Amino acid sequence: FKIIVPTCSMIFSNAATFRMTHLAASSLLFRTSRPPMLIDSIRHFAAFSGNNGSASRSSRSTSSRNLNLMPRKKQRLVHPRERCFSTSSSSATSDESDSVNSNSKSSSRRAGAAVELLPTYLSDARAVQRYHPTEAPDGALQLCVAENQMLEDLLVPALSSFTSAPTSFAADMIYYQPTHGRPSARMAMARYLERTLGGLPEELKKNEKSLDPEGLVMGAGCNAVLENLCICLADAGDAVLIPTPYYAAFEFDLVARAALSIVPVDTMKHHPEVEDNGTALPKEVYFPNRSSLDAAYEAAEAKGSPPKILLLSHPNNPLGICYPASVMQECIDWCRERQVHLVSDEIYAGSVYRHANDDEEPTFTSALALGAAEGDSEADGLGLG
């Protein structure tokens, strides 16, 4: 049997991802002709991936045949580079490669490079046949992942005691989950967003795929999600346009590691009705329009930072205002024309209240609702996040 043990695991986290780039984990492959002791106790552990696992055994590689042909008597250590970066163990089928490339059409170069690594992620480990005492005595025991299937019968009952219903805790929840969220969680999030984002349910009737759970990527924390998303959409030095005033932490989220350049959109300077009369300014002066967006776009290009993203905080932080549907639509149309991604940060969509001085109830219209209203119209350069 073989035991695969990790010696160095490198993770480059950027997205989708974001979580989507794992450099091939270095490992050592041991071979011996003797079966393991206490084989009955590790019968479940021999299956190296979790249930519904994100690291299930691959059928796309032929390296398992090559590895199994290694003579037992040599009993040598095989460096992972002999497998991870060999043609047989790291290549994907042409269909899979085409699929990967087509998905990165509008992404940044660094996101595209990350996607290309996906077929090789742990391909050496996935290709090795799993150990079985009778059917595959030469199989492998995978020790590269922090999963212990031997304890499933103990962990599941214990963790179920903390849930509202004993049957609500699925056994596969103790193993690695899909990096973009469990299917049930994504389904629940999609339904929640339909209720929270005003006007969306009606628009979804026109375009059923607007909130397809398969299109959702869940992450832990708004800052991390925004950083990962922008890394996928823009390369280092590219510009992100943000109407002023904006949330101060955007400077950290987009600059510290994403290495993007923030270019303010001065809405007040380009608003035709602004007059400094010493009183409070109307909220309309903070609405972005074509003039202010064009000026920011040109300013970004002038300093050598190609504009790739228009980031809206909607409802706005720190102002607390909502952009009218007409303003949001103008931003969407402008992004289409300029081939710029629109990212609408709508974290406060469920916290919209009427101000005492407002004559009308505030209205919130999600960018997603407007996108759904456009149906199946296709145009490059628009990403609704």
C-alpha cells in the first residue's frame, strides 16, 4: 500500500474564488509490500476525499497507471515534481481546457492564470488508486487532508446535539465543503436575496437565471469577498472608480494586497445644480452621472491606470442614501459602453429607513434587479456582483 504525506502545502488565495488557486501540494509517496496493521480501523480513512468532496478522485488523469507500475522492491521516495508537473499527471482533457479558458474571458490575467492551475490541483493524489484490503491492496492512504473519516460515527451525533433538529446535521458536513458554498446554503442565500433586494422577485420571472444558486459564490466577510472579486476582475495597477465620499476601508481592501488604484468620482464637481449657499447640499449632488464618470475614467487613463471596475456602495456608506433606479441604470449603461465591470456593494440593502426630513419613503433598487430586467441581452464588460 502507499501513504501520501504532505511536506509543503502552498496556498495562494485570491478568489473565488477566490480560494480558487492552490499550488500543487508537495508530498512524498511511500510504497511498501506489507499491508497496514489495524486495517479494519482505517477502512473509512482509506477514502482520501470527503463525502461529496472537493477533492474527489479524478478520472481525468492517467498518472495512476504510471504510479502503480512502480516496482515495489525499489521502495524509494518519489518527489512530487516528478508527478505534479509531469505531462501525465497534470494535463487536462481538451474539453476541460476549453471550458476553463472560456470562463476567464472577462477576468484579469492573474485570475486566468489561477484558473489554469485548477486541473492540476492535487492531480497526483487524485489519480492514485484508493486502498482497499482486497480489491486494491496496492492502493494509497491519503494523509494530505485534515479529514478523519474514522470519527464520523462519533462526530455526527455529537454535533447534531447542537442543532435545532437532530436530523438537520448531515454527515458530510464534517468534511471539506465546496469552496463557493454548500448547495443548500447557496439555495437559501438565493431565496434570501430575492426577498431582500427590492423588486427582484418580479424581475426574476423574466429571467430565471438571475439568481441561479449555481452562479453564487459565498465567502466569509465583505472585505475578503470584495478583495477577491476585484483581484479576479482587474490586474495590479488597474483602476477602480468610486464615487465620493466612500467607505474608508476600500483603500485597504483594494490597495493593500489587490494592488489596485482607486480613482475618486467627484460627483459634486460635475453636478450642474450645485450651488454653495451655506446650507445642506441636496443628496442628488452625490449621484454619479456620465460627466463625473467620464472625468474619472480619463483621470485614471492619464495616470496610466486602465479603468476596469466601477464600485458603488448602494445604499451608500457613509451617506446612507440610495441611488435611484435611473442613476443605477445610467451607471450600467455607461459601464457597457466603456467595457467596465460594475460591482454594486449592497450590504446595507436590508437596512433602508426613512429620514425624518424626507418627504417620501426611500426606495432601493438593486443593480441585480435592473440586470434581470434586461433579460438575456448580452454585452461584454458588465459584471453585476
